[in-house]
Amino acid sequence: MKTRIRGGRVVDPSQRRDEVVDIVLVDGRVVDFIGPDHDGAFDREIDARGRVVAPGFVDLHCHLREPGFEDKETIATGSLAAVAGGFTTICCMPNTNPTIDTAGDVEFILATARRAGLARVIPLGTVTRGERGKELSDASEMAGAGAIGFSDDGRPVVDARLMRYALANSVRHGKPVVDHCEDPELAAGGVMNEGRVSDLLGLNGQPAAAEEVMVHRDIELARHTGGRLHLAHISTRGSVELLRAARRDGLLVTAEVTPHHLTMTEDWVLGSADFGMRNAGGVPARNPQPTFRTPAYDTRTKVNPPLRTEEDRRALVEALAEGLIDAIATDHAPHRTIDKDCTYDEAAFGISGFETALGLLLRLVDAGDLPLVEVIRRLTIEPCRAFGLPYGTLSIGAPADLVILDPGVEWTVDTDRFHSKGKNTPLQGHKLRGRVVATIVDGRVVHQVEQELSRVD
Amino acid sequence: MIESPRSRAPRTRGHGSDQGLEAKGQGSGATDKGTDQESGARGEKLLPANGRQGTQTRILASHVRPPTPGPRPPSDGWVQRQHVLDLDDFSSAEIERVFDTADSMKEVLARPIPRVPALRGKSIVNLFYEPSTRTRVSFEIAAKNLGADVVNVAAGGSSIEKGETLLDTARTLRALGADVLVVRHKDSGAPHVIAQHIDVPVINAGDGTHAHPTQALLDAYTIRQHFGHLQGLRVLIVGDIAHSRVARSNAWCLSTLGAEVIFCGPPTLLPPTLLSPEGHRPWPVESDVRLDRAVEGVDVVMPLRVQLERQEGNRLASLREYARDFAITRARLERAAPRAILMHPGPMNEGVEVDADVAHGDRSVIQEQVTNGVAIRMAVLYLLVSSVSAAERSTSPAGPLEERLR
């Protein structure tokens, strides 16, 4: 099978490539880049003129809910939502039921994902059995079976001694320990960021310090053990500063940030939200959208870590721009509608993120905070470097995982049309710019927007 | 729903004449310039005998509720209101209107049989997820005095215990014919969730640590009764501010009416942003961690209930220590202004946040607060049902109040 992707602007930060060129795929590999006049016989030609072609996005952090919570999401529906959002490789968190504690559990995820046949799904295993924080899981065995890292995500590894040993073991298998940084006592009962909005609404807040003390602890333990630490979804300015200090000391600590923490703030909980997308000088973003007001106490804004302040958001954007934060990760966390149709205190934490990630991130491009190339870099090669994955690039011989985007197209978020079972997003009804037109995994078109694509010759 | 103090409506009443309550409600919309232009000279001319026709376009135009996107309706003019969730979006004119209505209700309460048929045929449902005596009974008596039917639903002994969700319960009660839901819930924002999802007028009777609008109204009303006004008065609220819906609603209500509000309590019981030196203050209030300093010269002292069950050994080392530093004693009350009054939202822990002799002393207006609570809730129920009825163009909305009270 020989495929030509014609006329797209190919943006591949791993190759420093940003040019209009045709790509030739053969048998699931990238084999050549050719000019428009190049003749040749192709089994299939995909028209990407006027569009952007990039390596498929790689998500280091998502929740697919299977096994155990198939009413929220399955590996199949989650994979479908992923490819619809342009993600060709997704790393899923082990806080399922049962949790992913053993090599057999890892194999179950991999086998189920193969049957779904969409995105590449790569599981993380737990740090501690059952995420109970009492005894370490069999990390090396799980690594051997294909786990890409270890995390008790949803909760932190509270016991500093266990975290120390988990990091020490990471030297042995080379896989990162991914910590959800949250001091459980400081954050106890907190349903949003602690600050002006939580005071106003009478909601219990999680102070930024609850995240930062754990980030600091983990960095010191990584320093002490030489272990491989990855900080999940950091959300505060203080965490950014701690990361900066760790890097300055030469520690191999990586970090990710979510699209919602890059674009949304605690004001969304207040219901007076717009995107707050202002440049450093307070200049409104180019093409500002009309302000869209959501109701106060919208439970769909409840996420952990919580949406923070504008100051935090700006620090995250700047840290991403300067390369301090390695990767953008969705923390896709689907829930049932009834998990959100309740009071703010009762509602589940999480935002269904695959299908709005690109649209949110292009707001950063619109605001002039980050060029498109940098957004793509943080969605492709950088997450792969952080976790040692062989994807995220369109170099010759690389797996033919790629995404075709139309950054100009405007669309309105309609969760009824989500592929994910999780309809939980505060973006419902919002206009976003930029859509995934087609997604290709291993040379196969696994997602395409109807009638947008290509003709077969 | 929450706006910054600076952007709030002017603190003046939007009209001069007092031609009955309905007329005032209309006039109070004077700051609402947009609709003024559309409807021409609103005000006296548009005031029909039954007080509603001239308002209908406004009501319908602004009848946009979350989650439908769009700007919230302007806060002036009670007649637009579909819910009473908090006082953060009440103008002073609107609060004054509640007070004026409550004055009429007090006249009713002074009658041998304090009943009028103003809300005859209406069903008021008290949906209480938290135990409450005074607020629930106060609403019940208020509704009955107005001739409404009252149903009390408590979390215990109902399908709520069987796991029915808040929204399903509210939906069911609406389907059963509830005209107003009076909601008390342990979670902040619970009444808002109902208001967003279900087409039923909601009165917040206390949600978590967020708001208790009728309590704040009755507090302000009681203060006004004593001083004749609130402008420039200094009101000191003492205790567990962080967990107090009364303090939050009073911050809005009292400051809108021109009073200065001071929050005082130990640092562990103050909202965190009031402690941070650079943070934005969520409310237009001052704060202090030392009662002996804060109490100097204030006009109103309002200690809050210390929630015994959750504080000791945690946010508070001991209640004894708390009482030493923060109890309202006779000595401390004497440092307040000469005519200062003592209020308490109840229930009281005598000997903890307030000494018994002070609580029952000549400065105390606590019993007046309770009595005024009935009048305020009658006023709120009456005004809300009137505005909703007008909006629905249903039969016989409550007409001019004097008529309905006959």
C-alpha cells in the first residue's frame, strides 16, 4: 500500500521541517518526501492542500476507565475519541478497577487496545498495589510487559519512603514515576482552587501549596535517588519555579501540563468566564470571541488539579514556551452525566479532553503566546522524548502516525457529537478554532471528517 | 452572578414617589438604561393598575436562564427575579423594596389574625437537606400567613434517603405542583444547580458556606429598624467567617446599603484571601484578627455560632481559648458605640461566642431578628411569586399589595 499525502504544510518539529511537501507512506512507514511535480503510481492519494500535516499527537496522560468503569469510557471509545482529537498514541492511567498492578493487567490493556485497532494505547502501571499506598507494585515485570511508566494517578504517593523506593527502582527499569502531586491533608475536601473564587462561592479550596509541597518533595527524592521523575499535570506558578530550579541543578525531571490549565482559570467556576486570553501586556487576544458566560457552580469545571488563577495560567504558558514544561497532556477524564448532575461538592473530578485539546491549544496560538510549531512540538516529539517512545516524528522510516489539521475551521463544541462517552466539558457550546480532519495510525486512516478527505485513485 | 463591588449599582433609590409597592418596583429599575430606551418613559406612565402589564416585555426578554449563554439580567427591579439565590446581585433599591414590603407584612403580623390571602392557591415546598428549626419554621409561618400551602420535605424519611438525587427530587416536587422551592443544603451552590436545571423558582434558605440571603435581609432590616438607615454604620461580624453563609450574604447586603462591614476572627477561621497581603478581597469588607481592636466604636456586633463539632483541636486549639479572645462579653460590648446593638443569627452557644448576660441583655435584638425573619420571608415569597406569575402571564398575579392584603 503506497499512499501520497499531497500538498499539506508539513510541520514536524523533530525534523525542523515546516514546508509544503508531499509525504509518501508505504506499509505503515514514512518513506519519502516529494515535490508536487513528482510522478509515480500510488494506491491512494490524500489531499491535504491548505491543511497542516503533523506527526500524530502523543498523550502522556489519559483515563480510559477500562476495566471497571466501562459506563464512563472503554478502551475502544476512548481510542476513538483520541484519534478524533488527533492523538495516535495515548498513555492510560492505571486507576481502573482492578488497578493495573501486574504484567497480566498490562497485557489486558494492550490486547483490548489492539482489538479496538485505533490509537496506540500504552498503559502505565501503579506505583503501589491497588493505589493503596502501602506496598510497591511489580514495576519491572510490568515494564517488561509493556508499561511505559508508573503512577498512582488520581492520588499522590503519600508515603515518602515508598516514593523514594519507587524512584530508586526506576533506575533499574528506566521508566518514569509519574506523580500526581497533591498533599492529601492540605487538599482534603478541596473541590477547586483556594483563593478569591473559592472564598466567594463558599467552596473548599485546594491551596497551590498542596501541589507545590509534593512537587518539592518529589524533586528532592529524585535528586537523592537519581530516579526518573515525571510530574503529572502541574498547575501552579510555584510548581513551575520548583521545576526550573530542578532543571538548573541538572536533574532529569520532566513535566506535563493540560490544555485546560493552559487556557482556563478558576473564574470559570464563578461562571463569569471567558478565556482570559490576554497577552502579557493585557492586550485582548486577536479575534476575541464574545464573552461566553457559564453558570456559577458549573460542575463540569471541577477537575483535579483545579483550574487556577490567571497568574498561574500565565506562568504555565511561559514555562511551556521556554521548554521548561516538556509536554502537553490531556488528562482526559471521562465521567457519566450523572456524575456531574449534582452539587459541586458531590461532582466527580475531571474533564473529557481528547476532542477539545487542539481547539483549546490553538487559542494560545491566536493569543500570540505560542507559535503553532511549538504547540505541535509539545504534542509530538517532546512527550515521546520524556517517556522514551519511538513516535512523534515524521522522519524517514518512522511509523506512519500522522494527523491532518485544518487550523482555520471554526466549530462549536457539541458533546452529543463526541466519540468519548464522557460528555463532561465546560466547553459545551463554545466556539473553538481548529479541527482534526484526518488521523492516520500505522498508515491506516483511523479517523476522518466526513467528505473532507481524499479520493482513492 | 457575582460582580465586583465597584461595578455594582448606585446606592440610591431610583425614584422619589412612593405610590404603592408595585410602583416602586418599577421605578427601581431606573438604572436599567437599556430597557428604558426601548419602552420609552417607563415609570409612572407604565404603571398599570395591576402593576404588571408594563413589565412583561422586560420579563420575557430577560427570561434567559443558565445554562443558556447570555448576559445576566440587570439586577434592578425585583420584578425580573426568578430566584433568590444570594444578594450579590441585589441593588440597594431592590433591597429597599423588600424592606418596604416587609413593613407592610409587619402590619399584617400585628393583626389579631395575621393572615392574608395574597398567595392563596400557591404551593411552597421547603426542601431541607440540613436540619433547621428556625429558618424552616420561619418560612413555613411566612408562607401560611400569606395563605399559601406549605409542604415540608426533610432529607430524613423521604426518597432522598433512598438515594434519589437532588435534581430528581426537585423535578418531582415541581411536577407535584410546587410553585416555589425553598432549599437548604449542606453543599454550597445546591440551589443554583436546581435553578440551572429545573424550571422552578428557588429561594436559597442556606447553602453550605455560601449564602443565606433571607437571613442577611432580616439582619439588615433589623439594623435599619434601630438606626433608621445603614449608611455609614460599622457592622462587626465575629467568629467562623470562613464557614459562614450568613457572613457572606451580609457582606453583600450591608455594604450595598452603605454600611461598613468588618470580619473578625482567628486567622484559621477567616477566609484565606483576607489573610493574604496582596490578594484581591472577595468582598467589600475590612478584616481583623483582634477583636479588642476591631470592636472599638462599632454600631453592630454580630457573633457567629462556633461550630463546636468541627473546630476543636483543629482550627481552634480549644473553645476556652477561643472564648477568651473572641467571645462577646459585656466589657467588650461596652467598647462599641454607645447605641450599639448585639445580633446573632442563631443558634447560640452561650458562653462560647457570646456571654449569656449579653445575649439576653438590653443591647440584644436577637428576638427582633427572629420576628423580623417572618416578615422578611413573607416579603420575599410575595415578591418572588408576584414576579414569576407576572412572567408567566398566569392568572391573577398578586396585584397591588394593599389590595391583596385586605
